[in-house]
Amino acid sequence: MVRTTLTILRHARRERCQTQKRTIPIQSAPSIPAASPAVIAGALIYLAAFALRLLPVFAFPAIEYPDEIFQAIEPAHRLVYGTGLVPWEFVYGTRSWALPGFIAGLMRTARVFDDGPGAYMPLIGTVFAALGAASALCAFLWGRRLYGLWGGIVAGALTACWLDAVYFGPRPLSEAVAAHVLVIGLYLAAPGYAVQGRGRLALAGFVLGVAALLRIQLASAVAFFALWDWRDTAPAARRLKPLVAGGVVALALFGAIDAATWGWPGESIYRNLLINLWYGVSAYWGVEPWYYYFDSIVAYWGAVAAVMLVLARTGALRLPQPAVLALVILLVHSAIGHKEFRFIYPALLLAVISAGLGMAQVVEWIADGLILHGASRRVALRAAGVPVLVLAVLTPAALAAVPKYQALWTREVDVVRADRVVADLPNVCGIELYGVQWFLSGGYTLLHQNAPLYWIDDAAGFIAHRDAFNTVLSARPLPADAGFATVRCFDNVCVAQRPGPCAVLPMAKPETPPGLDKVTPLAQ
């Protein structure tokens, strides 16, 4: 019986094989797999965040703070075009050339399409806006992993729309760029589960190292994250090794850049700490009390600050790292005398991400309650997610009406518009900044003329040296009978020109703060 059964099966198999050989299968057109809802939602979150961060680039171009020009783009302009003012930081070597070098690469790329600020400024803003939008995508991925699709949408939407993230997103400020890099590194290292891949951990360590080296004040938070998150078990200790290895690679890269530009690896970090902490040079720009940042957050966010604090604490229940690092960054900066609101942008961004995860937790709680009352899970999540999503979008939109935020969007906007006019003028042989401080002028980055730049502030000096410049950027009335005709005005800032050539007059150097007499300059 067994032998008969085996024989039948063997014949059946042979016949099936022969039939398959004789039959020519009909080839159907390959189908394109449909994108999952999660992929679509993540793409929309990123695109929305990217589009919002383009607003400061194209709709509201302004100068948030001189550092975004003179610590980043102006040195790059000097590399690419040979003209640029040299602030004291690039005389005494307190800044790395890593960020200006990257921007110089963007400038060279922009020259393929056109020359001047009309080409490279949009490209620079667009690239950094794309980097900043990645924070919203990371928030979405965290929220989706921990709370499902609606949780990801809510967390990503809050981060995408939050006003500080939109405003600082495209700006080449070291604290803004470092904040966005920090979020990416944090997601790579702690995506909501224990990462085991050594390659991913090494990449995370490299990215976190770059963030700390771009903004050395973040180094303590990065070190705290590494030691705190990998402190317990032997497997956790094994994960720490590739993380540290990646950070060492970042340190070697930045060390090589410093060695090539300042003569020694790590020279910019050493001099930054020496000059600002040991010699206290940063105090020249003011010293604020320890609670300054807490007051500033309340001044900008108002009563929303209390709600965000509760939501961030709620989000930390499932993913503590963003909230904990936000607190570490805030405390470290509060201990430093010289304070500016923009310095704690990395802490604000992490707190917003944690608050977005807290909103995702609220969606889950509401949905669980609706399920208990008989609703299906899909209906419950939608009923809970939609109103919370609306709040996540409308809350930052409402903050846009706060006077302090409104003032941010228009900082030096008239100077920026006047700079555009000067950049397009022909036959410019000398430019005078009359009533416009050099560090708020946009420098050669925005003026983009191969001509000397002056900032003679008094009327007598203006008249005495007017033959050295034929173009004036003025924020106050010109001296009588100066011989300049107005080209165009933007509110209180005007551009004026006179005919004729320019006489030779040495340019003044940007001011140097007191306290540097014991430090050897590295450049002239």
C-alpha cells in the first residue's frame, strides 16, 4: 500500500512538472505598491515643516542676530569671493571653520545658476530649512512607534508648526544647526527601542558629536545622554562602544579642520572656552541672572508655557530622553552669565518634541475611553486625534500674535531690502553705512560689492571723507549738501548715490571687545 501510494505521488509530480513546462504563463504588468498611510503621513509632515521653514527665507527675510551673518555666511563669502568683514572671533580663533566651510560649498554650488545673494541666500536658507524640518519627521517617527499613526501625526504636526522651530529652522546660527543635528542623532540612538546595530550606533555617535562640536555648550547634554542611557547592563555597555567611536570620528574631523585653519586640533574650542569663560569676554555683551531663560520662555509663550510643561512631562513617561536633555541644556545655559533667548533653542526644540509626544499620549487616553464606551478603535482614534491635531496646529499659530514674536519677524528687514538694492547697483566703488551699525548691515554677504565698506558715524566725518564712497546706506538724514541723490527708501533706511569715482581711504576694522590683550591673535 505504501509503495503504491508513493508511486502515484511520483507520477503525479512528474505530470505536474511536464504541464508547467508546456504552459506559458501570462505575464502581467508589475504593480506599483501603494504607499502605506504611515509613509504618506510622514512625508506630509516633513513637507509641511519644510514649507513653513521657508517663510523666513522668502516671505520674511530679516537678520535675527548678527551671528547668522558674521559667524557663518560672511566668512564663507570671504572664502568664495575674497571679500568679507572679519569679526574678532575669526581673528582670535574662537570659531570653527566647519560651518562656514559648509556654507562656502553651498555658495560655490549657487554660482552654477547665478551669482550674488539672489542665488546663494535662497539656497543656504533652503538647505538649512530642509535640515530643520527633519526634527518634525523625527517627532513623527517617535510618536508613531510609541502611540501609533495618530500619535505620530500629532507629535510631528506640533513640531512642524511650532513658531520657534519655524523661525530658527532655516537660520545658519550654530545653536540652531546644532539643535537640528542633535535631534537626528538622538533619534538614531534612541528611536523608542534598544538599538543593537553597531553601524547605526556609530552613526548616531558621529551625529551627536557633530552637534556638540558645532555648539560646545551642548557637549554636556550629549555626554549626559551617553552615560545615562547606557549605564546599567552589559549589553547596554556594548552599545556604548560604537556610540563613542562615532563621536571620536566627529572629534577627529573637527580637529583636522581646526588644525588646517587655526594650526592645532581643537584650537577653536580651547580658545572659545579660554576667552569667554576664563577671561570673561562674553560678559561685555551683558550678564543676566540665572532665571533669565525662565522669564524669557514665559514672555514668549505666556500661559502656554505651563501647558507645554505638563505635556512635556507626560511625553517623558514613554520617552524621557528629549525632556531630560532639554532640562540639562537649560540648566547649563542658565549657569552661564551671558544669555540670549536664541541660545536655548535646542532645549526649546526638544521640549516641544516631548510635548508633542505628550499630546500623542492624550490622544491614546481619549481613544481608550471611547473604546470602553463601545466605539471601534479606528473611530475612537480618529475622534480623539482630529481635535488634538487642530490644537497642535492652532496653538503655535496663536503665538504668532504675541508682540515679541512679531518683532522677531521684522528685525532689520528694511536694511535687508536696502542691501538688495545696493547689491544690484552698478559702478559701486565705496559704501558708507550712515546710522547703520556694521554688525547689522548684512556685510558683504548681502551688499555683495567688491568695494570698501565704511561706517563713519558723525556728520563732519561724513563730509570730510565723502570722496571715498559713492554709495550710502543710511538710517538717518544725510548731511546737507552732501551731493548724494536718493535711489530708494524702505521706511527709515535709504540708499543714495553720487556720480564720480572714489578716493582711497583705509577701512576700519570691526571692533574688538575688551579683555583680549593677553590673547595672541591668529589672523589679521
